[in-house]
Amino acid sequence: MNIIEVSNLSAFYESRQVFKNLDFVVKEGDYLCIIGENGSGKTTLMKILLGLGIKHTGTIKLTGFTKREIGWLPQKTQHQKDFPASVKEVVMSGFDGPGFFGFKYSRHQKDLAKKNMKLLDIEGIAEKSFSELSGGQQQKVLLCRALCAAKKVLLLDEAVTGLDDTSSDELYSLIKKLNNQGLAIVMITHDTKRALADAKHILSLSENAHFYGKVTDFNMQSKGGVE
């Protein structure tokens, strides 16, 4: 079943058209990687899916969840790195509700947060300060935060940027694990080799043309992909 259907989507930033006439779908349990050069509209597309006020035309249909039930891991910022809270508080802030930093959250939400922390192997650092963690640990915590919000799909924007090879491999493995458990993944990446290894579908954005389809078809068309 299609959980996201995008039809004839065009995006605009001020007076510039970022991309036009984009069509693609995300199925239940899909793993879609979005690739393309800087400025091709990858992050803009994600912000449109999240409903963050980007000017656009076309249609987007979500089935089985709302925009508020999308898990989102944005690009890492210095503000995130220095966030003055515990790991548990950061994870709990992923829930949409009246709670703030662990207060007034439901028992179900608290239990789900514990389950997700265990799944991502961060329950042992739940009380540590987020700002004192390594880059790889911080990304796992932010992934867990996004997971708490996600009903059917996770959107990830350059999730491994700035991480060493070991931390990157670990994060990719966790993302693949979540996908194997049935969660749909939509991920922006510059790591085309890894995208082609893990993804089921590819969306390639470029100034002149777009490609959306299976990884095998992308390989045949591009003769190895686009760096």
C-alpha cells in the first residue's frame, strides 16, 4: 500500500523554482534514498512533506498517518550538539503532546521511549548529558527521538554527516534494522554507494531531469550511479 503519494510537485524558493513536476510514491516498509547535487531540492522536498511552509504546487497524499506522525532526523546543527538536556529528555521530546522533558507524558509514551532506547542500544546512557556524548552517540539519540514520533515513516536528512566510518556504519545498520521491522525510510544522502546497497527505491534530483524507480533500474540507467 502507498503511504505517501506525490504528484506533479513543484517547489519554489523566493523567485526561483527549485524543482518541478516531481512524481513518486513511498510504500509501506519502503526504503527510498534521495540523491542529487547541492541545491537540487532534497531538503526542500523533505520540508514540504513535513508541512513546513515551503511554497509549492501539486499534491501530496498521506495514508495511515498525519504530518505530525512523521519521524524526522534533520541535518545536525551546533545547537543540537550543545543541547542542555539528558538523553532521556531528548528522546521524550519526540512525542507530540503536552509533556515537556519527561513531565506529563503518558505511561504508553514512557514505555515506548524505553523500548526504543533499548532497540537502539542507548538505554545505558539515558541519564547522561546529551552535550557530552560523542557525535555517533548523539545521532543515535536523535534517531531514537525521531522514532518516538514515527507511526509509519522516518525522514532522515544526511544522517551520517560528520561521523567517522565506524559510527556511520553503525547508524546505517540501525536504520536498516528499523526498515527490516517494517518502518518506511526516506533518506537524503550523498553516500550513493551505501544508498544503492540499502535502498529499495531511488529518487535522483537534478536540474534537467529526475529519476524515480527501483535501484536495479537506476543502476542500469546511470551505469553505476551519480556521485
